[in-house]
Amino acid sequence: MAKHVAVVGGGWAGFTAAVELSQAGHQVTVFEAARTLGGRARRISTDRRDLDNGQHIMLGAYAETLRMMRCVGVDLNTAVLTLPLQMRYVPGNGGMDFVAPRLPAPLHVGLALLRAKGLNRQDKLSLARFSTTARWMGWKLTTDCSVAELMERFDQTARLIQLMWRPLCLAALNTPPERASANVFLAVLRDSLGARRAASDMLIPRADLSALFPDAAAKWLQERGCTVRMGAKVAGVLRANGADSAGNAEAQGRAWRVDANGSAVGGNWTSYYDAVVLAGSPAATAVLLHQHAETASLAEQLTAFEPEPITTCYLQYGPEIGLDLPFFALIDDPTTHRWGQFVFDRGQLDATQKGLLAVVISASSSAAGEGHDLLAEAVAVQLAEVFQRPELGRPEWFKVITEKRATYACTPDLARPDNATALEGLVLAGDYTAGEYPATIEMAVRSGMSAAQSLQTVLR
């Protein structure tokens, strides 16, 4: 018999849970407070054009994300640009050029290392030693430490740390190496550098982040009789105890009452469910957990998570302006206002975005404090100097987008909660739940799957 499940939050974790529950034969209602689906990886409308709230790179190792995208009908061949593992800097700027050939693992990394430009013999031996030892250790430390300490233990050269490990750590964990978990970083490297060749591929979205999965998942659910309510903020998730005070027939036998408000539900709305998946941000989820004595300590745990921002600076030039590659790594130096860490040529991903460059700044607290005008100016000057192209210093317009709570600080031995809570039928889904991965799209998807699986016993 089909059960009724509410999913609070229309991000990647929430829609994964919803799709999994629908496939199991249950009726699902998704509540999303915003007017755009995707959570912290979504499309936003600006006064210039629709843009993503942050530029993302996925990996071939994101097996569950790719599976879910295929499940809801996303054509991966058109939705993403697939590139081999690479870390490429602008030639002549003190960087390096590291590109993995399409050979079986681990030959692809070995040959990329031999061919790498900008690394001396000591740098290459250092990287080879790290990869070999990490593989022998099973890509895991008995006692966690910071990524910076890990690099020191493995005698990594200063140049390799600057050009390879630090930017990879910032991109994957959105946490500076001095504070980032070595074990989580090693898990990412294990499933990319240490896995089959295709797992190390870099997948750059061509479609906007909402269209990449959440919009398609919403359509897929609606075609199967499920409901997606956008502009519906959930204010309460309370135990229904089988009936409400008015004897509402809908409440009979249902364990949970969901109170929502917003234009999508005609002001205020109360509905009843057999189970609830809380798939919002840690902060939003903590507010709902505080409504129950049994989950008050869990709410406090989520409230204590330290948010880390990500800033993306979009610079629009004439349609004739582009880069030689879809993206380049940049050497950042906040002391000289060189904030950019990666730059993407959006025109090579989407023909309608010719002349649009996206510059990413991870763990961007200091950069975001500069103010939009000063930050955009500094980024444009950085590009002009690095590429030796003065025209890059004069964009037609810019848009700076900072996702203030993009991720949490992924620190050593960080305690992350399980999907299950102390209340039967109430589970969590989000990139902050227990798992080996940091706050990435893949972690969100895996958490959504685990949340759905944890409800199977309750929903029998």
C-alpha cells in the first residue's frame, strides 16, 4: 500500500529522496520555500541574465549523481562537458600543465605526471610518492588531521602544494588546507585519482544547475502523480498522533503533520504524512528539529556547523572574447588582491553565453568582504594580467554572487549526523550528514538515497 511522504527542501538531496521513494511506490510531496529548485546549487535570476549561484565541476566518480540524472531523463551528453583530469594554468605565469591522457588507471595519472610541464623532478617524485603511499594506506588515516599536516607528513614540495593540492582542497572541500580534513580529502582523491580512469574525468555543467537535475526530477515526479510545491515554506513538522483536533479524515493513521505557508499553498496549509524527510540546509533543518525535545540536541549540533561561502564573479565581455580552454586554474594571492582560483569560459559550455567568464573563489570570506565593485575590478585586473590581455580588464558588466552558506567547514573528525533521527519516520537528507564525501552534489545525492532507504521499514 502506498504511503504518503513529505520532503522538505527542493535541492539535490530532497529530490533524490523523492525520486527513490516514488520508485518504491509511495506518494511524495516536495515543499520548497524558494521559487527556483536546486537548494544551494541552483539557477538564479539577476538584472542581467539567469546565472548559476556558483560555478560547479562534477567528477566521473559521482556515480550516484549521474545515475539519478539519467533516471529522470537528463541527457548527459548534452548536459555536461566531459574533460580528462587536468590542472592547467596560463602558460608563462609560473603555473603548470597537467593533463591525464585517456588511458586505463593508473597509467593515465602516471603518464600525465611524466608529461607535466612546470614541475621539476623533485615535484614529480613528490607527487608519485604521495599517490603510491596513499594507495597503499587505502586512502585513509587512522587518526584524522588537517590537509596541511598531511602534505607535511608526505614531504610534498611547496610548489606542488601551491599548484595542485591547495587548489584541489579548496575546490573539493571549500575549506582551507590548514583547517580541512585529510581523511575527507583522501576519500575524494581515492574515488578520482585512485579509481578507474573515467572516475577522474571532470564534468562541467552546460545546463544551469536547476535544469541539470532538480527541474527534471520535479517533472518526473509530477508525471507519476507526485506533488511539488514551490514557494511553500514549511514552518512546522509536528507529530500528528493519528488525528487532528478537528477529526480531519486526512490525518487518520498518519504520523506527521506539516504546516506550510506561502502563495503556493494559498497562505497557510496543513497536511498529514506517514513520514517526513528534512532536506533543507543545516540551519533550516535545525529550526524544525528544535520543535521536538527528542531532536533538540541534534538541532544544536547542526547549528554549530561553521558555514563556508563560495563566491563566483561573472564578467561579461563582447561575444568575440573567449579563452583557449574551457577553464584554467589561477594562482590566487589575497595579499595582492588576486582572488580568483579558477576561471571558466561559459561560452564554450553554452553558445548563448559567449563572452561570459566565471571566476570562482572558494572559502571566500575575505574576498566577499571587499564589496562587489572592488572585487569585480580586482578579478578583472587579475585576468588581464595573467592572460596578458588588457581587454579582460574592461568587462561590459559584472555580477558577483556569494552563496554565504554554500558548505560547512569540513574540519578533521567533524561529527556529522546520521540520516535517522530519534523520532521514527523523521529523517535527514543533506550533504552535511554522515559520509566520506565533503559538501558536494554527490554527497547530497548519496544522503538523499540513504534517507529514502532508512524509511523503508517505517513505510511497510
